[in-house]
Amino acid sequence: MTPSKLSSCVIGIDVGGTNTDAVILQDDNVLAWHKTPTTSDIQAGVEQAIYEVMKKADISSGQVESVKIGTTQFVNAVLEQDSIDFPPALKNLMEGHFGYVDGGLQVDGTPILELNIEQLKNQAAIIKSKSITTIVIIGVYSPSNPAQEEAAQSILATELGSDFDISCSYTIGRLGFLERENASILNASLRRFARHVIAGFAFAIQKLGRSKLYITLNDGTLSKATTAADHPVKCFSSGPTNSARGAALLAKAANADFGDEREVLVVDVGGTTTDICALLKTGYPRQSAAYVKIAGVRTNFTIPDVHSVALGGGSIVRTSDSGRTSVGPDSVGSKLELESIAFGGNTLTTTDLALSNDATAKMVSNESRYNGLGEVRRIVEEAVDLVKTKQGDARVILVGGGSIIVGEHIIGVGEIIRPKYLEVANAVGAAIAKVSGAVDTAVVPGAKTMSQHIEDAKSLAIERCVIAGGDKNTIEVVEIDAVPISYTTDGATRLVVRVVGDLVEGHDEISDFAELSPILQSPEMHRGSEFTDRSSEYLATDTKGSSYEIIEQIDIKSYKPRLEGDLWYVSEMDLRFLEDGAGVLAVGSSGESYPSYLACLMALRSGEDLIIRRQDTVPDDASFLVAGFMGSPSVYEERIPGLTEITDAIKGVMSLTGMTDFDALIPHEIGGLNAFEGLLAAHRFKKPALDTDCVARAFPMLWQTVRCLEDIPITPSSIADGGGRVEVFASTKDNLEAEDLMRTACTKLGNLAGMCVNPILGPEAKTLPRNSMSHGRSIHLSRSLKQDIISSLLASENGSLLFTGKIISVTRTVAQGFTRGSVLLEQLPSTSLPSDLEANSELEREKPELLVAFENENLSAIEKVTGRKDEVLAVCPDLITFLDMANGAPVGIADYKYGLRVNVIALRAPPMWTTERGLEMGGPKAFGLDIEYKPITTGAYEPPKSVWEMFGNSQEDRM
């Protein structure tokens, strides 16, 4: 195609781990493309790709307006550390120094504490004395309002000078303190390496004269080169996003009709992996709503929701002695043209199954071809089914150099589109990338309505887009998401707005080259092929592949907890058991327990003891305090439970009642984070936690405890925010009033507070529910022995498997401070059926579905089959829990999403909850369900065995 002299051109480049692809676009038309293997010399590879594609298009450098590059180099630098927790090099960087200063915001934007300048100056002096040059600043709710982080950055910069690299977390991640902190640390550790890589890109395009350099980001939009160099984690997953964006454009160019409501998926088959994502109506991939792990590190920066499987054009095909054919997960990768049979090698790959020539005709049997392609089809079908967010047949846009291995029929797919230039869809996506602006904040309606808050957020997002180089006349809103925050009474809502727009023609990027000039002028930039990937230099480590999770080396089957008399000294293994066990008893809610689990882990690794006391041997004159956290689980994600919330609440009750001491602390409930927080609070008073709780599961209301069943008052009680504010409640007319007063006060304290309620004496403590580590131990033991987790758990806990299926829809609303809704599951097809058997429409209509209603916790499970009466399989107070089919881990309501495959189990409720009074307070009618309670049919309830009953020696443990 001969380029027009009237319109400038754009070069899009994708630097992948296997290939570097380049295209030239003019008015969204592909003039030429080129694919070449990626080498360690990144700069030279980009220069060569630019030269070759311009040669094919027959254009001059003066016609190239801009070069847009997507790269996986930054994420590869982290992944190559090969670690299952924080990579050792990053862990060493992170542990160089950390400090705390006053500051942070509440969910409604009011300061927790004002910024303390003197504290910041003291931190600057410590940092300078330790010769640390890279600093990350993280503030609570900074994505909603970055003013405190920016002020802290300015103060530190003034104190330290220009040689120090200071970054703010609000520029990196979304709401979610721990994950944003991790992402910011990852980002800071990569900045030096990123600047060199991007400086290499800049050097490569200098020969084009007036061309400007942009880097593509995870969300499919653009960034100035220097901005991307400062925020390399924002480029981690730009490759899959570029593929999706390019696929959308190429499919439309092929006159594909997207007018109906069918879901559109992009399937990108490379040499080693296949990436699948759902394409939104905007032409952008759906973004991940939950945290993502990078090399074992939990992060929450914006990243596309991509499902990857180990299947590509270079995947190795094998046939076992039993005749079973397997594909992958290993691949010949970039050596396909050297090692595969079709190209003269001796390794059978998936490409050999799809290509026909003399070599494959001689060495690939028809049986191997048939079975191998059947296995490829099975892998693709399962992956597509997992990614789909709607029922019915989807439309697939198939791209990538390895796409020839995918056939013309995929179950669950009604149409497969193979557009022209599918081999370089990722580079096309880079070339068409736009500029974006985004806002992620928490707002509380009051002086302004929610509509006004949304308009303000849109204006701010547009302003940020324009500053980044967007053309205001082309900006469009592509996302508005307003999610009410549960357990709040003030209407607090998380608000996310994102806009995109075209680049302003002639947008000035001269400053970028000026800022990169010190690197551009360095000798290494002029040595051509000697400029290589220097990630190993910047992330060097002496221990590669070491496991931070040292507890996995323990033989779980033979493991016994450390019991000394009536005291149980908790170990790291015990914490892992507790994490999964508390997750089962949380029945879908009770807040994110991971930060609290980490706090316990840190205490143990610091040489401190976490102790649990035996329940049935406590003396009658012993006194116990009951404590935990209350508030919104959404707020927990940003305001991580601290050291003093529960401590201050306990002191409030002790002052109110005149208590001067207590013997042990009882967690308010065993489900979720409160299991850990009770243990931590006891530890801070140098006391043990008692091996019991007041609920035997999780319930949303404070009055839903076994004590309140006996009309024991919640008061005297206290709540505290950890910042010095404490509210005490001497008495109330009843427990319902206590709930209202404490919930309202908690909202005023920022929707998260430590709490302590009416103390307990020895005789009552002995009547509370018995706890056990058996739930979590059963899950971990089965996992380590590679046994069926569900069968083992249900056998040990006398439970019932209700359903095995895939989530096909989730609805959520927030009313009166609680997250209410339902989740619908579709039964998974029998694995005994042939993979190529199309579902009969009559059988499809009769496929059972399971509808689970929830109000912060799972409430009921109802099986639905067309033509039959609905059947209630389980209802509260019996415990209904989702377990991930992949690993048996409990799944919370916040993580329910389409495609997730789960086992739904039910455990019998303790007898106190199945009495007339128990059902009144914790049964179906307590939640407005018009369902009669019938216990799950698993025989009589069996109380859990305590750790002493499971592992103790009766004589030794009573000494």
C-alpha cells in the first residue's frame, strides 16, 4: 500500500519475551509489519524492527509522527527472580528501613492525623544516615486525596536533595493499602532499570528526527516516556492489553458485526502461552477487580483481567505409555524453527499438529494429530469457559502467531474471527493506544449529592487526561463505577471514573528527551549491541528461587502443635491452619484476614510467643475480656487494623468497669480476621487468648452471639479508632439499642474500630463454643498428600457437599450498611462425557443451578432445575461456604465473580443456634428469608475437638 503524503504515520512496537513485533499505521490502516526474535540487546532489536518495517512500507523518517512501544521487560525482571513470596532482592530492598509518621485519612476524607513536619525531618535524617537513596511514601486513603503524600514528598525532597528518588503510592495503585504498598515498592526497585530501558528506546528513535516516544500502559493507554520510566509497574501487562485493543481494530477492519449482545473474547496464542480476556464495548479489555500477584507479591495496580494457560505454538506434545496424549506445559518457545518437526527438528509441537509438509507426514501419525489437537481444543474450551462473563455462545477474535493450532469449533463459542494481520495484533494495539485519566476515590454524600460527586470525578479525570496529552475534544468516559461500602451508615461509596482521548497532534515531548539526556549521553548508549537487558544488575540476588514460605517443608501429617500444660504455643503452621479454618467459619465474610495473618507471622518471626489457653480447665474466678474489630470490610482493605484499636477499646472497658487485670482474651467471633486480631490483642497485653469465641462462626450483627441468646447484655462496651478517640457505653435498654449506638459511633470513627464488650467470668467461659484447628488442618493435609480436599474436610467435620459448579452471575446491593445479593452457579458438566459432545438443548435446560443468597455472609442455598420445584439444600444458621476448586481455599463474597469454579459445602450449626431462640436470632427469618429451617442431612451434630483432645497427653497437659 502506498502511504498518503497528507497524513503522518505511527509505528507500534511490542517487545515481548519471544518476539519483537512492529507495524506502521496510517489512519488505522496497516501499511507494513515485521516480526523478529527478541534478543538481549533491546535497543538494537527496536532499531532493527523500525528499520525493517519502514523499509517494507517505503516511507521516510519525516512521515513518522510517533513511536508507541509496549514491553514486558519490566515484569520479566521481577518474574525471573523465581520466588513464591517477595523476591529476595526486593525483600532486601524493602527491609532497608521503614518508618511511621502521623497522617492518613478516613474514608470520608477527614484526616486521621495531620502531617507532622518534624517527624518527616527526623525520618529524612535517618534515611540519609543509612545511605538509602530510594524512598516510597504510602498514606492511608491517598488515592482519594494525595495531598498528604505530596506534602511529605516535598518536605523529604527539601531535606534530602535531588540525589534521592522519592515516589508516592497514589500514583501507582488503587485503594487497598497493603497491595498498593507492595506495588509501590516493586515500582521503586525497578525505576533505575526502567530508565535505562526506556532511554534505549529513546536512543533508537532519535534517528527518526521529529518522532515522539510513548510507552503503552496496562490499561491500553499511553504515557510519556519519562512518566513510564518512573512508573514501570504500570507497563507490566501492556502486552495482553495491546493484543486485545489490536484485535478489536483488526476485527472491525474485517467488517465483523458486533451489533448483538454476544460477549466478545480475545484469544491470543503465542509460542508458549495463550492469553484470553473479555473485550468491553469500549474496545478495551475488562480490568481485574481483585488483587493480582506478581512473583508472589500481592499488588493492586490497574491490570487487565487476563487468564493465561500454558499452551502455544511451541508447546511440546507427548504420548505416555498408556496412550494418553498431553500438551505442554513446556514449550520450545523461540526455538520453534530449529526444534519442531515441521521445520526439520525432532520435537513434536502443537505447530506440527496443525501444519502439513513432508516432515510432518513422515513423523506425525494421524492418531497423534487427532489426540493432540483434541487436547488443544480441551484446554482452549476450558479457558474460554473460565473467562466468559455471560451465558450463551461468545464471539472469539483469534490472534497471535500460534493461533494456527486452534481449530474452527470451540464449545461455547458461536463465531471465530481470524482477522488479517493477526500475527502482530499486539503491535497494532500499541499503535492505536490513547491517553487516559482516572480517579479512584471514596466519597460520602452530604453537602454534595452522589451525582455531583460523579461529575466532580469526571472533571478531574478529564483534567488529568489533558495534562497527559489528551485532546479534550476527543475524550470519552469509558468507566464509571460507584460501589457502596458495606457496614457504613453514612452512604460512603467507592467511586472509580476513567476517561480516554486521542493524543493532541504535535504534543510536545521534548522535555522527555531532555530528562533522559544524562542516560542518552552515556557511553553505553553509543556502544550499540553492548546495551543489553540489565535487570540482573538492578535486582541482583545471591538466592534465587528460595522459598520464604519455609513452613511448606514441614510434614503436615506428622506435625503436632506445641502444647505445654494448658497453654498452646502457636507456630507458623498453626497460623496457616487457622487462616483456612477461620475462612471456612467466616461463611463468605468477616473481612480480609491476610494483613492480620501477616501481623501474627511477624510476631513469631521476631521471637515472640502467641499463646492460646485451654478452655475447659479455666478456674471459676478467672475473668476474660471479649474483643475484636467492627466496621466495613472495604475499609479494612485501606485502613489495615493497627496496634491500638482493640487495645484502647479494652482499656475503655477496664476503666468503665474498674477492672485492673484479666486472665485471657476471647475473640468476639472465630470467622475471618477476628480470629487473628483476638490473638494479637491478647499478645499485646502479654496474655493468652482463650480457645473459644462467642459466635462459633460469623454473623453480621453484634447481638448475634451465644451470649445474647441468653439475653446477656453487650454493655458495658467500648470502641476505639486507634488514634486516641474512644467511645464507651455503660448500659443500654437492650442489645438492639447497643448495636445501633455502637454502629453509629463506629461510622463516626471512620467505619473501622476496635471493640470490647461485657467481660466474662470462668463459669460462663466454659459454656462458650469449642474451637478446633481441624478445619484448616484437614485442608492443608489433603493438599500436601494430594488427596481430595472436599472429601477429607467433610468426613472430618460431618459436613455435606451441596454443589460443584461455576459462578455465572453475581448481584450485589448495599442496604442499611450491609452487602446483600445473590450468586448463581451452574453445575459443571460431567468429566465422563467426551469433550467434543455438544450439549443437547433439552439437557441444557435441565442442568441444575444453585442460587446462594447472602447478607455479608452466605444465608441460603437453593437448587433450581427447570420444570421442578426449587429445593432448599441449606439455610442459616447452618454454615454455607465456597471452596476454590483449584486449591480448596475458602472464597469470600468479595471474590465471587463469573467463571470461578467452586465447591459449595455446608456444615451443621452448633445446637444453640438451632433452638427456637437461636433460629429467631440467627435463622432464616432473622434475615427476612421466607424459608423453614431444616438441618443438612449429615447425622447428629458433633462438636469439634480441641487441640488438646486431638494431640494432648492427658497427664502431661494437666500438670
